[in-house]
Amino acid sequence: MTATTILSVTQLRQRVGAEVGVSDWFEVTQDHINEFAEATGDRQWIHVDPDRASRESPFGRTIAHGFLTLSMLSRMIEETITITGMRMGLNYGFNRVRFTGPVPSGARVRARFVLKALDDLEGGVQMTWDVSVEREGEAKPVLVAEWLTRRHD
């Protein structure tokens, strides 16, 4: 298990332009995929039908929804980076998101967080993160994004 990086906003300012953390590997199981499909109503066979996916999919098995991988960023950053002195955090949005590769069921993924910018707001800060999600054993990331988060004191 990777140690959580604990930083104040002042310390984060010194890390702009640098990688701040890398999450632990996380296995994306068929159960995760099925639960996401139920929650979102996206039950396309490529995600939820292992038998058909093994026969018809170019990946040979089911794959996770791109939005499932995207939604896991919150979990991965919370387990990787703790920002002290702030009472709450919010997702503010994305400037850019690309799903650059599949995440087959049973694959393990992790995220790399590079702090691109840290801007002051009234009562807090906005952080811009360059994020890449890697699939174990693959050179090319499965997701790249520019993610905006806010922390308020």
C-alpha cells in the first residue's frame, strides 16, 4: 500500500508542476462493472455480458465503462493525497477527458496526479490536476484528463 501524501496548501504551492502522488493499484472486477451499469442504466453487452463479450468483443472479455474509470478518480486521489487545513473538497469539472484504452474486467489500474495549477478562491483554492490512469502491464494510459477540484476552508 502506497503511503498517503499529506500536504498543506502552502506545501502544495511548492509542488505545482510536479507529480504529487500515485495511487495504489485497484482491481476493476466484473461486480464493480455490473454495479456501475445498474446505477447508470448503461447495460451494454460489452460491459455486462461476459459470454457474449468473450465471443464478439475485440477485447475478449467485458470492459469497464469509461465513466466508471473516470468516477474512480475521486477514490484514488482521496486514498493518495490528503490536504490539511481544509474542511471540504468538491469536484469542479474537467477541461479535458479522453478514454485512451480499455479496462478489461479483472484489470488493475492506478492514477498519477500532477498538480498543474493552484489558484486562490474566496475561502479556498482551485487545483488543476493532470491525471493519467494506467492499466497494469500496458504502456499506454487508459484515461488522461485535466481535472479541476476545489478545497474550501
